[in-house]
Amino acid sequence: MKVTIPTICLLAFLFTFQAQTFAATYTVTTTADSGAGSLRQSVTDANTTTVSDTVTFAIPAGNANCTAGGVCTITLTSGKLFAAMLR
């Protein structure tokens, strides 16, 4: 089998592209301690990558744990929350 320079370049490009991990944004949409859209789930998901991800908040107005001014309280009932810090 003859391997050409273009073939080697293509393989190197594909390997490099596949190995890259891009930062993601995780959105908190509930004041629940766990489950989809929770702060705990967003941090857990962000901790699974090796890049600096972003956690944003978009909790709907009228949530029982939010004030009329839009300040929300998330009570952690199932243990501590650990966020990995990248440098």
C-alpha cells in the first residue's frame, strides 16, 4: 500500500479535529437540587470536559423559590457541589 503526503496530511487533520473539545454552555432552568436543568446537573456536566465551560441561569419568572425581583434561591439538599477549576 502506497501512502502519499496528502493522505498523511488528511489523517493528521482528522485526528487533530477529533481530539479537540469545545467549550459548552449549560443553562440552569430550575431551582431543584438535582435533575435536568438543575445547578447540580449543569456543574456535573461541565466537570466532565477538560475545557472552561459556562453555566448560565434562566430560571422562569414565577418560580416558587424566586422573589418578585427575580432573585432565586437554590437549596442543595443532596450534598456538597463540587466545581472543577481549570487554570
